[in-house]
Amino acid sequence: MMISFAVVLVLMFMPILDGHNPMAYMDNLYNSISKGSAYYIPNAQASVDAYQGAPLAVTVSMETSEQAERFRGLLTGQGMAAAATGKQVAISGSLNALLNEALADADIMYANDAARILAKHGYNERQVMYDWWSGLKALEYELNKQRRFDAAKLVNLVQAKAVETAYNYYGITAESISNKIGIVLLSLVFYVVYTLWYGFGIMYLFEGWGMNLGH
């Protein structure tokens, strides 16, 4: 049993499924399924649409002066006024407009459409999303300092549920579990059987050596 277990284990790390090993194949499959169920952007958009807060007037601190300039570029012309000085970005205007722009870019990224992000902003799509993530994080911090907790909570929602999720799932094709239910059930059954396989193999191995458990 242990020899056959080891043979199967070796096969699991060989590229026998569409050029991937079974471990990588299943990892990609479950990532695709989870992406299909982690599309929170419409819910975040509804929360932003429902927000009726006061206009923004805040200065945020970015990691570098280069990032501050990039973040200023993301905001300018989107219903916001932004000016970068060193690592600082002074922002004024509508929070809804800012968050709508972040959600729009996250939605494009979630669809793996790098060309649209590049055409829109002129630089790497992952960097765009990271700049949004960093800018929103800095904005949440400043809003909390202003005791505008509802606005800060909304910014965190967009950052975590839209921008961060879009970044993490970029490059993965969303898949419905209903389309892959057969292989999902097979993988779960295999996991249980393979675990028992190893457990009984160890037990019989020790029994063959004359070793017994006791208390």
C-alpha cells in the first residue's frame, strides 16, 4: 500500500493533465471556481451608489513620490481635483466619483482585460491596481482620522472586495462549479480515499513490524 501510495504521489507531480501536474491543475480549477463566486463588485457598487456623504478634502501619504504622482493621475479628470507634492496627494471632490473610478478599473481587471487598463492609464495593469489599493488604504486612514467612519468603511469595502480581489484573481478565468461538478466530486472522493490509503498503509506497516498501540 505504501509503495502504490508513493507511485501515485509521484504521478501527482508530473505534467499529465493539459501540461500541468494534477496538483497544479486542481489548484487552478479551484481558483477558477472561487473567482466565479467572489465577484463582489456589483454589491460594492450598490453601496457606493447609496452613499450620500460630504465632499472630500484630504491629503494622503503614498509610499513614494512616483506612486503619489501615479495616484494623482488616476484621480485627475474623474470628478476629482488632485495635486501631488512629494509623497503627498491632496484630494478634493466627490468620494463617490473616486470610488466609482476604482470600481471601474477593478471590474476591467477582474475580466482580465489588461489592454483596456493600459490604454486608459498608460502603464502596467498590476501597478495600476496596486496604486489604487495603496491610495485607498491611505485614504481610509485619513478619513478615520477625520472621524468620518462611514466613509472610511466604504473605502475599505471597495479596497478589499473590489480592488484587492481583482488583483488577486487577475489572469484566472472564472468558472461555475456547476460546469465542473463531476471533477470536483471526484477530487473530494479521491482526497478522502487517498488519506485513508496512507493511514491504513502506515498501520499495516507497523503491524508487520510487530508494533502495537496500547495504553
